[in-house]
Amino acid sequence: KQEVTQIPAALSVPEGENLVLNCSFTDSAIYNLQWFRQDPGKGLTSLLLIQSSQREQTSGRLNASLDKSSGRSTLYIAASQPGDSATYLCAVRKGAGNNRKLIWGLGTSLAVNP
Amino acid sequence: NAGVTQTPKFRVLKTGQSMTLLCAQDMNHEYMYWYRQDPGMGLRLIHYSVGEGTTAKGEVPDGYNVSRLKKQNFLLGLESAAPSQTSVYFCASSYSQVHEQYFGPGTRLTVT
């Protein structure tokens, strides 16, 4: 059974630091992997989607990498800002046909301190 | 575009009462989903739909029913609410099952 783990569960950093959030999954046979951001009391916002054939995706200060063979993805945030404070979730998609479901991690709660 | 909207935002029910949560999307997406989010358990899929007139069960469908009469709307019903259904409910939609999912702001439901 596919499991998704995110470590650490919580992270607090000073403003300006570069940081890495980790996501690991037990079954390397994934279709794609998606990183989301969730602000307190709000819905989820998609940040990056990496297909299984890709190694990384970039959007602004965010860079997500994928290593299927080791079952890992990382989300790199450059020059962190207080506005980056949120919970970051990763989800992997596996399965086939109409049965490709997202399997979710529990998230990393990030606090960026001014 | 409003994206994905959900109504209501908050609701308190007594055990045994019924209610319907409404999700609407204006992106012409085929796929729509209902999730619940509980502390320490992450997001769990309740039901989903692959197109107008279709519904399918997710991981935790018991106690819930859904309908997709129009492509833009996906309704989640609780026929007889139980305290175990206290949760935050999220609706999402996507172009296909492998494309990005777009989420609504959530409905916080408390069952007493």
C-alpha cells in the first residue's frame, strides 16, 4: 500500500533562509506528484506538478525535484519570506485508468519569522 | 473566474439532522471530488465524479451521498449526521484525473 511521509512535521526558520521540505513515498510506481500549499482555515493551492518522467519543476522561488527510484521528492524554497508561512502538502498519484487517486502526506507546517 | 466555490462555509448540525454541501466550479472541469480533512489523518477522498451524471466511491464513502446533475455542480449530502462526521470538507475539480486539482475554500462542519 502506498504511503506518503513528510518530514519534518513542523519547521521554523528566520526570514531569508533557503529551506527544503521532504516528501517520501513507499511505492516508486507513481504517475505524478503534486505539491500544495494550505493557509490556515483555507483551501489548498496547487504549487507544482511533476510527472513521473520529470526530474524537477520550477515556479518562481520554488523548485520541486523527484527521484522515483529512491521514493523521494523535495520542495526547495529560496529566500523564504513571512508570506511563505503555511502548511505544505505533497500528494502522489498512482493507479491506472479511471482509478488514479491522490495519496496524501500529512504536511509540513512552515513558519517563517521576520 | 471564481474557480471552485463551496457553500456554506460553516455549519453546526445536531446528530441525526441532514444537510447538503454545494460545490460549484466554472472551469468546465470533468472531474470533481469531495474530501474530508481531519487532524492527524490528512485528506481522505469521500466520493468523486468523472463527469456529469456519474459518481463513484472514494476511501470513506459511508454516511455520505453525492450527485452530479450538472457538470459545474457536485453536491455532498449527509442524510443523518453523526459526531464522527465533524470535519472540514473540501471540494476539488480537475480537467482530467492526472491534471492538477483545484480546491475550494472548505466547509467547516460540526455535529453535536
